[in-house]
Amino acid sequence: MASQQYHISLLQMDIRLADPQYNQQRAGEWIAEAMKAEPKPDVIVLPEMWNTGYALDRLDGIAEPENGPICDWLSETAAHYGITIVGGSISEQRSSGFYNTLYAYAPDGSQLTRYDKIHLFKLMDEEKFMQPGEQTTLFPLGDVTAAASICYDIRFPELARTLALAGAKVWFVPAEWPNPRLHHWRTLLTARAIENQMYVIACNRVGRDEKSEFFGHSMIIDPWGEVIAEGGEEEGIISATIDLELSEDVRGRIPVFADRRPELYKHQD
Ligand SMILES: NC(=O)CCC(=O)C(=O)O
């Protein structure tokens, strides 16, 4: 079996509202910077909607076309450096509307997954402008099953549990999670890691837009719930090495999955 160790780098970047060219240039600079580190990252993660930010009322004309140039760029960048890129999410325009869409690419540049955010966040008016996704996603990270969801999705424990039951040992979560809910962000991510005995790898943006201020605090949490890396509130690269065998180890010690009693998880009067 191939090694299950991966060096992960999260690009905790600021995002300029409604300026995809500038944001792509900055993302490229951040990736080049991350690749100078030793050890070099195997996996790079970007935040949510990093191309446009939450410029929801201006997406027409600035959102990416389906499988558009940003996807080509993510694919070429992954192949150029020989890394996996969990490309955060981008705002994408299709004939059926706008979507908040995550793409991931393998080290050979092939597309690993495309996922449309399934829970749209009403507090930021997402549902007024965007269409929800209709399915969850799993994808291979080497020999291991990985999952990805987006930001508000972390509030739905049944989603994380479904992904873990389907085999996920690591869950990637790009985000634009604003103040003042840092306590929710840290607690929910940690709970999802502990209850599902999997790595949770969450990349949040920093900076502000016209309505919100974003606090960063990108996190890499292991299957015991230990925070092994956490960002501050400034732009930066947050890195750690993970060992996906730890998930099996923790599941063996506290056999939550074997002990589940799903036949009782329905309310009876
Ligand atoms: N972009 C988002 O989905 C934000 C979710 C959020 O802030 C929350 O509290 O949930």
C-alpha cells in the first residue's frame, strides 16, 4: 500500500470582491509560495468562492463558465507541481443558474471531483442567487477515500456521518465563514472530526467584503479531535503532515461505527 502520509497546505488568502483575474493571480502566487516550503505540500487547499467572493448580485459576467478557464488552470497547476489541488470553490455560471462549486485535481491534472454546495446559507443571501447542489461527493486521495463539502455544510452532522459511513477518512472544507461565529466554526469542525474519527481540513478566507469580516482560523484537526494546525487572522499558509492510518487506529480504539444502532435512530413516542 502507498504511504498514507500527506503534507497539507491551506491557502488562507484574502479575496478581492468581484475581481476573478486578480484573485486568480493571487492564488497562483500563494501556490508558488507554498511550493517553496520543505517539505513540499502534497495537497493544497483554497477557500470558498475564491474567484469572486460573495459578489452574489454581480455574478453575471464574472462567474466562471462551466469547466471554464479556472478549471484548466487548476488542472495545469496541479500537473505542473505534481500535487493534488482541492480548489476551494468558485462561483460558476451554467444555463440552470449560478453554483458554488468545488473542483479537485490530481497530480496528473485529471479532475477528481466536482461538487456543488448542497446547503445554501440564507444569512448571506446565497439561496436568492444560487442553485443548490443535489449530491454529495467522495474522491480518491491516493489509496484513501476523501470527502469534500463547503462551509455551511459543516452544520449538518448527518452529512459528515454519511460521508464517513461511505468510507471518508479525511474531509476537506473550503469556507468563507465570517465573524462573529468563530466559536461555532471551531466547535463544529472539531465535533465532526471527533464523532466521525476522521481528519477535518478546513480553509477559511481572511479580510472583509461589503457586508462581512472573515477571521481565517483555517484548521487541520486529526481524528482524535486534536487541532494540529490553526491559522491566525492574517493571510498565510497553514501546513501540517497528516497520516490517514490514524483514522483506522482511532476507529479501532473507540469503535463508534461498529457500535452504532441506526435502527433506533428514529423518534418513537
Ligand atoms: N459561507 C457560508 O456558508 C458561511 C456559513 C456560516 O457563516 C455559518 O455560520 O454557518
